Amino acid sequence: MNFFVSKLVNWLPALDRRIWILMAGRLLSQTGTGFVLFYAPIFFVNQVGLSAAAVGIGIGSESVSGVFGRILGGSFADSPQWGRRKTLLLSAAISALADVVLAVSYDFPTFLMGNLLMGLGIGLYWPATEAVVADLAPWEQRNEAYALTRLADSLGLGLGVVVGGWLIATTGAYRALFVIDGISFVAFFGIIYAAIVETLNQHHAERKMLQGWKTALNDQPLLIYVGVNIFFTTYLAFVNSALPLYFTNYISFQADGKGFNPTQISALFSWYVALAALCQLPIARFLNRFSRSQALIVSALFWSVGFILIWVTGTTPTNHLVWASLGLGVMAIATDAYTPSASSLVVGLAPEALRGVYLSINSLCWAVGYFIGPTIGGWAMDQTGEIANGFWIIAASSVGIAITVLRYLDRILHPRSVQ
């Protein structure tokens, strides 16, 4: 036993202790998120009675407040008055409040308010937490550091999905999931407050917020990256919003015409999250031999294959669980190739004093993608089976645009030696 523990310790990178503490906090927070992430659309459509389009708009509205939160989060994270730590504490407090609102939501206005608050909290969170990792990890460890923090996210999501699915299957208490998610944010607040000191370098801090945004918005490679990154974040949003509804309402193979039940959906997404967790660090190490933009091309190819497999799941007469598992497995690899490479690319472009702003722009792509994804996906899942099935073929075809832009970006970045 000691031999295997020793091998594991030697295999893991020697990161700053504070990164491991942050990972523990993120794992706890994402466990709560896993409770609600895949089940909220099903609950508000099938039990509260909102339409799939309304739920898509509600979930997508997180991106509206998320844009504001990300702009503030990036500026706060670079500000000597706020810094990374205070921004993370504010994020956790607002996210916990959002879960309180969602837990008591019975109509669209309160559902919308809860999502707007959650978007604000998440918007504040991402630039600050990504900047902490960049502050503490040297260049040669940065890709693996981001991979490990994403691994903590994946493990937390996996645990939340499994336990959340079990809770729904045994009690049907969907609202309890939001309560548990809120408790996880309170616990995350406590970990940051007690164990994470400020990592912002006060000597290099940007004291003129608007000047930092002006610099970033005139960075041509960054702006090209933003255009293609919205594709990736939209793809991730499809998995979280449209795919659960597709599996529930359009995989008609049972005698009653219904698709996968909550237990089967829980198992499928648990497989997705577990595989992403297992493969995260090995894939990050493998992709270190490529430039970051080339690694994103690899991710795009896997997304295309994954969408095609989901289309097969809905159109084949047999083996639906097998095809769904294959599709989600390929998407897990696509996610692993995307997340650390994207963050590392942006940090490589950013001046040290503007890491928060640059990572805020990176996070804004998530806000845009998570508005586009649930909105378009929700509309498609409200249509006929033919449109819902064809939606995945269109998604797969869009990957060609992303790859074309990434190849152009790689040609621009190569002389800059951004690796």
C-alpha cells in the first residue's frame, strides 16, 4: 500500500500547498453544483411545469449577470483594494444566496432571479480562482496545475451527480438539492477565509482598471481566441442543458415511449464526469508536447465525434445506453483537452499585472456560451424529434469553423513562442 501511495505522490506535480487547498475547496463547491447541474432542467420542466424554452432562457440568463460578474471579477482580482481572496469570498456568498432563491422557486420570475444571482456569483468566481492558480504555478507546471484544479471540479461534480441521482430516485426531493448546493458554497467560503492568503503581487498590481481592459481589448491574438472559445463553451453548455432533456424526452425506446429514467441519466453523467476525472492529468501531460492552440484543435475534433454519437443514440433502434455512453465518453476527453489548454493559453498572453482582466475575458466566453447553449438547446428540445435529432448534426458541423480559426491562431502565436 505504501508503495502505491509513494508512486502516486511522485507522479503528481509538486505544486504550492495553497493550490491543493484551493483544489479541496473547489471539490467541495463542485459537489454541491453536481447536485443540481443535470437535474435542474428536468425538475423545472417536468415538475414545476415551465416549458423547456423558458427553462433554457432562465438558465441562459445566468450569462447576463455573469457578464457583469466576470467584468467585476477580473477588475477586482487585479485591484490592490480587492485582490483574489476578497473576490472569491464575495462570489461564495452570492452563490449561496442564489441557491436559497432557487430552493423556494415555484414560478418563472423567482427561477429567473435565482439564476441571475447564480450567474453573478459564478462570474466573480472564475477570474479570481484562475488567477490564483496562475500566481502560484510556474510556467512549466501551469498546464498540469490547471488540469488538477479541473480534476477537483470533475471529482466534485461526479460525487454530486451520483448522490443527487440517488437522492432523487429514493425521495424525489429535487428542492433539497439546492439546499445542499448552498451549504457547499458556505463551506467553500470558510475554506477560503481560513486557509487562502492573498496571492496578488501588490508591486505589479494594475491600479487603473480601465487601462487594463484597454490593453486586453487591443490584443489581436486574444480577440481571435475569444471568437473560437465561445464555440467550446457553447458545446459544454449543450452537455449540461440540452442533453439531459434529450435523453429524457427523445430517446423513445421503452414501451411507454419515454427515454432514460433519472437513475440511468445519473449513471450516464457519472460516467462522463468520472472519465473526465481519470483522464484529466494524463491528457494534460500528453498535450504538453503541442502548442495550446493545437491542443484545442484536438479537443474540437473530439467534440465533433461526440455530437455525432449523440445523434446516433437518438436515431438507432437499439443499444441506446451503449451509444450514449460512447458519446459522453468522447465528450469527456474533449473537455479534458479543452479546459487546461484554454486557461494556459490566456495566461501565456497576459501581462502579469493583467491576469485577472485577461482571465475575465476568457471567462466571459463561458458567459456567452452558457447563454447561447441553453437558449438554442432549449428551443431545439421544444421542437419535433426530427429537429431535436438534427440539432446534434448541426453542432458537429460547426466544429469545422472552430478548427479553421484555431489553425489561423496557431500560425499567429507560433512566432510568439506561446507554448
